[in-house]
Amino acid sequence: MVSKKIETSKIFNNKIIYNFLIKNFGKISKDWVFHQWSYLNQNYLAFNDLTKYFIVISLVRNTLKFFHDNGISYNYDDFYSDPELEITNFKITELAEEFDIPVETARRKIAELEKSRVIIKQKKKIILDRSVYNRIKPKSQTKNTSKYIARLSELMKENNLLNSSIDEIKINKIIQDNFSTTWLWFYQLQLPIILSWKKKLFNDFHSYYIWGTCSLNQMYNNKDIADSSMASFMLDDFIRYTMDNAGLGLNAMSISEMTKIPRATVIRKLKKLKKENMIKSNSLKQYYVSDLTPLKVAPIIQEHFKAKAEFIAKMINLLVVKNSA
């Protein structure tokens, strides 16, 4: 059977996707914030410790990169069918540097993962035990990411960048059929973005998660946030509008229930975030993102658009190629 010819005119570069994301910021911001919050929510539940989770994912990413560089490809089921996954080129010092934590902290986290039998350490190698797979399998996340890309494809169709939108079920199937490649791209997007939030603003993942929960609440309280008139707002103005129309804030108990972080830890992190002017509270002890938020977060969000554009371009191009095959 002769394959269809791929139309190179339908292949997108990062710049086209970047400009599209910027232009439609007001229309897609809520979808992206929910996408990221859901990702953190699932990740925390894996070990009740985001640092441990991202260390494991960093190791998995390195192995996916090894597969990719050596022309090895797995679909979702085959990747998770092996009884164990050998992690390549493991070094404590590299983990510490990537996560911006002391070497002793990285060594302690690895020891805790080893004690709980998540990983088995053999000299410089680490074996990821199959029993942990259910905790890190991105079954829900592949669906959430497919839904987000499907939403983008609808907007791309409205902007005459695509002839037709792409169904999220079809996107999810292509992700799972090409899992070791697409999820390498996903981790290459997520780890730098989340680490940049930690390093540049929050110093720890849980503070970022709690702050993000307040942000998500304010965005969902604003029913007009996806209106077409909002799409033309500049980034700073958009964030300011969201804060000015915040509605009800969240108290410590609500944040704890949403994040599953213990209430005592939430209260301690809220005090830290308030001291750093990342959040504020009212007389009812309801918490909101602070008035200084646009100044602090806008430059970081702007940087993240470049990484998002690269990921989305790769995914859309893969979908175009698969549709043409």
C-alpha cells in the first residue's frame, strides 16, 4: 500500500505555535492552569512528596531519552509491561544540581525511595520496581493532555491554522501508541517549567502547589475569563483582571482538602507565602494571590510559552503526520 504524501506546508514550527499561544492567551489560560494543577495533584498523591515524585520522573525521563537516542520505541502498554525499569547514568550530584537541592538532601530522598522499595539501588544503577508503576502511570494525565491539545486544535481551526480540529480520543491514542517518544517530550516540557517555578519564586514544590491552588480557584471564580474580549489583554493586564475579580478565596482547610497536603503543612506554607508577598488574606482567613503577582510571575510565564510552543509544535506535527500516513 502506498502511503499518502505528507504536506510539508502543514508542518508547524515553534514560532507559529508561540505566536498562536500568545494571541489566544485569554482563551486558553484556564485550560492550562487546570492542566498543570491536575498534574501536580496526581503527582503529590504518588508519594505525598513532590520532590520524590519528580526525582523518579527525572530518572524515567533520562531512560526515555536513552531509548529515543538509540531508536527504541515503546507504546504505553509495552512500556509498563516489563517487571522493572533500569535507570541509566544515575548520579546523585546531577540530581542535586537539577533540583537545586543539597547533595545530602538528594541522597536522603533516594534513600527514602529505596527504603520504601520504590527503587532498588545497585552501585551506580537504579532499578525502578514494577510495584510503583501504578503510582506513576500517567493514565489520567495522557487524557488531560489530550483534552488540552484538542482544545488548542479547535482554536487553531478558528485561526485557519488547521483545516479541522482533532478529537481528544484520537490524540490520546496517538500519545499511547508513541508513548516513549511523546512522554519524553512531555517530561522535557514539565520538568524545566516546574523546576523554574521552584527555583525562581517558591524554593519548594509544595509552596508552588498551594499557591497554584489559590490561582486556580480565582480563575474558576471568574466566569468571564474565556470571553473573546479577554483574548486581547496583555499578560500583566490579564493576571490583574483575574485578581480583581477573584470572588471567594480559599481557607486552609479547603486548600488541604484540594491538595491532600496536611492542614498543618498548608498553614505553615501559607504563612511563608504571605511573608513573601505571594498571597494575601482577608478577615475571614481566605487566601488569594497577592497584588504583586503580575510583576513576579509574568516574566516566568513568558519564558514558559517558548517551552510550551516547542511541545505543542511537536505534538501537532506528529498528529499531522499520522493523519497523512
